[in-house]
Amino acid sequence: MVPEPNFPATPEQFIGRGDQIHAFEEALRYSSMTDRMTSFAVLGDWGIGKSSLLLKLAAICAQPQHGICPVSLSIGTDLMDYRCLAESLLEKLGETIATSHSIIERLCTEANDWKLRRVSVGAVTLERETPLFLSSGSALLRHALNDAWKRFLRPSHFNGAMFFLDDLNNLPRTVDGALALRDQFQSFAIEGLNYSVCFSAKADFFSGVLSFAEPAVRFYNKLYISEFTLDETRDYVAAAFGVKAGQSNDLAHWLFEKTLGHPYFLAFISRKLLTQARGSVPQSPARYWPDILKQLETEKFSCDLAHVSDKENELLRTLAKSAEYEFAPGQFVKQSDHVYFRRLTEKGLLIRTKRGKYKFYHPLFRVFLRGLNA
């Protein structure tokens, strides 16, 4: 396994998350009896492995014994509203159906044509012979997915389809989007269409929904992921360095101490160690640490600061000098400046741990800031 901090892990190289995978597989087995697949939300902070887990779950769905067609879509900031999301989902569904080995051969060409006929920026026509103009994303999905179910999925003996949406928090008005998805996919279950959704988002995604749209929260089975445990770190190090777990205990403990099991930093440091030690297990990783830390500062932390204002930069440096692990805004700024904590949280540099408390997204970032203060 080659550590790649800037890319999701492939399903074949996936490490850890046993509890989350078990919960997902249990839902798949239950779906085979009820013809209703649960929807999931994969929640976690930056760099923690949400995209990797989504790829792994999609690969599990694709296994023949489950009979669920996985449709994957990365949500970019270019999707302006729910209508754009609906069109993108249908385009991806068409591509997936047209290239799936499970689709009956005679349907593949028709599926590709179906995709081209049904997705457009303007008014959507479900059938060229019978124009039906749809104004909303919900109406578009309801009609098109009903059509896809009857025409392609059931004739090819699929039990259902699951949409994997990465970074749903990039969708504008995410609260409205989460509620619309809940309403949409709940209605599919009532109508006998086994469609479900599994999306990834920030750990606090539902914090803005809970107060006024509780059904949108209850609808999803939530899979929270955080840093790797020490055991998962051992497994990761063994795979990255190509050795048995028992042969890398010292290195695993050293990496866990530096990274606290954070997948991004594990991958970054492991890749640098492999380069420095010429592909072998380094016996004294500490000797390489100063150079690796400089590279981390250049490639990651300096880029983080490039997106903050002078006032935010000043606040970060002030927080770094504090002896506290968590920070309450009132300790550092006046009431009118509490907004800077929210902005730094939106930029991923601070994490809100509980009501009125924040921390750095990783201790290594704090080490970097303290170096700037020195």
C-alpha cells in the first residue's frame, strides 16, 4: 500500500472502521428481507477518511450477494441548488447503469440514451414522445427514478440502488438539502422503490438541523468516524510498510504519538518516512522528524494560513500560546469578535467540541503556530 494523504484509499487498501462497516453490512442483510435499505450519514472532521469509507461502502454494495447498484457522486460547490443535485444524480445513475456488468446487455445502449434524454439544464422531458416539464428537483427525481426502476433496475434483478454523495455540506443551503433528501427517499420506500442515500459531511452537519427539522436527523443512520485507534494505526503501518503487524510496533507507537491516529497525517508522515528510509521500516524515525515537520509546514500548514485574514491569523497565534486544550471565545476576544471562531471553524482550522468550546483541528497545527510565535 502506498500512502497517499491527498487521495481517498481504494477499497482494496482500506484499513479499519470495523464497527461502521459491520453496521452497514447488517443493514444490507436486513434490506434483502424487507426490500428497504436504510440511508446513512458518514460524519467526521477534515482528513479523517470520510471519502475513503464511502468508497468502501459502495464497493460492499456492489458485491453480487447484495444486489444493490451503487451510484457515487462528489458534491462540488458548483451545484447551485437541489435541482442541480437531482440532475447530477440522474446523470451518474445513467452512467452507472450503462456500464454495469449486471445490466442486461440489450439495455445498456438504451440506458445511456435514457441518461442523455433526461438530464438537461432547462425543462426536462422524461419521454421524447410525451413531454412532461418539471420545475423542481424533487419532481424530476420522483418521475425519472420511478422510470429507471421499472425499465432498468428490476429487469436486471437489482434489489435497489444506493446514492453515495461525498461532501454534501458543499451544497448551498445544506439544511434544506438534507430535509429534501429525507422527504424524497422516504417517499421512495413508501412507493416500493428501494432507493437510499449515503452521504458524507462534517461532524457537526446536523447541528443546524436539529432544532427545526428533527425528522431529517432521525431518518439517517449516523456513522461517526474519528481518528484511528492504536490497533488501527498498527494495521495501517503494517500495510504501508509491507510488514507484519508485530514487526512495526515501535514505529506504530511513534506515529500514533505524533498523529493521534489522524489518517491524513499518518499517510503524510508514512509517505515521507518511506522516501527517507528508501522503502524500508525506519529504525529511528525520530531522526527524520525535523525534515518531515518542515515539509508538513510547507505543504499543509502554510496553505492553511493562506486562507485566513490578519485578524484570524492573530487569533490563531494567540490560541496557540494558551496552555488550554479547549478554548472558550470569551477568554480571548470580546463578544462582537466571537464570529472569528465560527469562521475558523468553517475553514476547518478549529473544531467545535461542544457548546461554546473549540480546539485546533490537530495538535501538529498548534506546534506549527507556536513555532511562528517563537
